[in-house]
Amino acid sequence: MLDPKAILRIIDDMAKREADAALMADVYDRLVGADGLPPELQKQAMEIIAGQKRLEKEIFDKDVKAFLMSITGTIGMRDVVSFFDARGDQKRRVYEIMRQMETDGVVTRTGTQHGVYRLVDRNPHIMDLDATDEKAADIYLPMLLHTMVELYPRNIILVSGEKDAGKTCFALNVAYANRDKFPVRYFNSEMGSMELRRRLVKFPSSYRLAEWKKIVWMEQAKQFEDHIDPNGLNIIDFLEVGAEAFTVTDDIRRVFDKLDKGLLLIVMQKRSYKEYAVGGEGTLEKARLAINLEHKDGENIARITVAKNWKGDVRPRGKVCKYKIVQGGDLRMDGGWYDPDKGEVSPAKAQRGFQKRAANVYNLGTADSDFPHEE
């Protein structure tokens, strides 16, 4: 066996080099063997190893807490364990830390799965009703929708449609009509650059390609919240729903949370026999205006399902309007809006969704100055 004091120096040197406590204990056992050290030296060696264990625990705890404080969204205990490759005592320590942070109100359980947490929001946004200078958004919408409702900063428009009902045509018309009013960011999940260009050139010649280029086109199918323009007009075409359709409300919430003064239009799929978009009624929770685009008896029908801030004395919700798509992109009203549940019939005279005011300038109508109703 080595000189006992030499063994002690080796253990002490390993501690100074921040060696693993388990490795230090193993080296100590191999060097000492069955003979052991004098009691006083043995005590010192055990204190050095124990001190290293405490230091490792403190560093580990600090790292785990810092990691948890840096998360956005949700995280599970298993994810933390996997990130730190924690085993044995460290694995148990992860559970203890997360439970203690829950007790302290730093994290809270969320979702339906066991052991999934999110950070508690400790910085709520307090609304000051006297300080607001927000005005209704100056936005153009197809089929004169903007003359029926008012939209404000951070509002969401939801367009749900059956297959080939003109969802993308609606979204593209919104993008083009507002290209000079907002910085427009169009998230496209279906078409590549070539297909998109071919789609745009099919629009009537008055829709100039140079004007389309004012829009920022992004090929994106998920994690839209990472690329949202907080103060622009964001159009998601379309929001795909995974195997767990109920989670789509969380997807919408994450994007909504990124908005400051901007607006968001979301396109979603809707089955012909369903009232709501894929994802269910929860998709309407944040929408201030929602429209269904449907096929019925060989005609295209737009139906207003949500209209939170309406103009005039008549509530738009429940109203429908027939429409046509001409020349691959010109979205036209085929008559006006009416409420079939009240026995109303479609007006006989067709109304254009975009009225041509001057060369290459389109006007969707003038806004009603009446203060909007709120639903």
C-alpha cells in the first residue's frame, strides 16, 4: 500500500480537479485495500469525498433549476432526466427539485400527461383602459366582411373550409389587398416556390406579380410562433392538425401570445359534415371573426360563425353569402349576405367582393362609422 499521507494527497488533488465523487471513492478503495488508513487520515479522506458529493449536488441542483427556468412551453420530468442523463440519486433529485419548484409556485402541472409542467407566468400584463390609443384595424377582407365587423390589434380571423372551397384563394386575396397597409407575412405549408408562383400568375392580370412580391412568403408547416411578425398581418395557410386534434387550441394560443399589435388569419381544414374545423369547437376560442367556406347544392357558400364586434344593428353571425372564384383567384360575391335561419333569401343582384376604384387599386368598401356591437 502507498504511504497513507500520499493516498490522502491523491484524494485531495482529485477534489481540487473536480473529479467525480464516485470515482474518488473507487480510487480510495483500490489504493487503501484491506489494510485501511489510520483513523485520523481515514476521517479526512471521507470528509473530502463527502464534500465533493455535496458540491456535485449543489452544482447539479443549480443546473437543473436554471434549465427549468429557461424553458418555454411545457416540459416533462422524463425530458429533464434525459437531458442530464440522470441516474440513481440524481434521477430522484430531479423529481424532488421539480416537486419543490411546484410547491414554491415556480412551475405548475399542465396537460393530461403525468409529470408535465410549465413555468408560472409571474409577469401578467395589466391593461390600462385610460392609456389605450388602439383603433380598429384598417384591414380589407373579401366579400365585404370588413364592413360588417371591426377587428383590433391581436385579433384572430379563422377561415375553415372544405376541400377545394377556396380557402387559399381567400387568404391570398387578403394578403394582396392589404400588402400596402401591413407588413404581410404569409406562411405556406402546401406549395413550393414554383407552385406558388404558378398559382399567383393565374390571378387576373390586374394582380401584378411585382405587387405580390411586397409580401413575405415563408414555407412553414409548424412552429409558426417562432416566425410571427408581432405587429404585422400574419396569414397561416394552413394550420395542420396532428393525431391529437385537441392540442390545436394550444397551437393557436402559442401564436396568439406572440402578437403585439398585429393580426392573425388562420386557415384550417373542415370536413363537409362537420360544423367546426378539424380540432373541434375549441378552434373558435380566440377567433374574433370566423368564416366557414362550404359546398352546398353545387354552390359555394360562406357562413359567418363568429363575429365578435359587429357594425350596425344587425348581428352578422349566422349570415351566409354565395360566392364564385373567377379566373383562378378573383373571389366574387354571388349576391349579398342573408340569414336563412330568419327566412331571408339571397339577394338577386350579385355584389363584387372587390370593387375596382382605379387602375390596379382595389377597394373592399368603406367602413361603417358606427361603434361596433360586441358579441
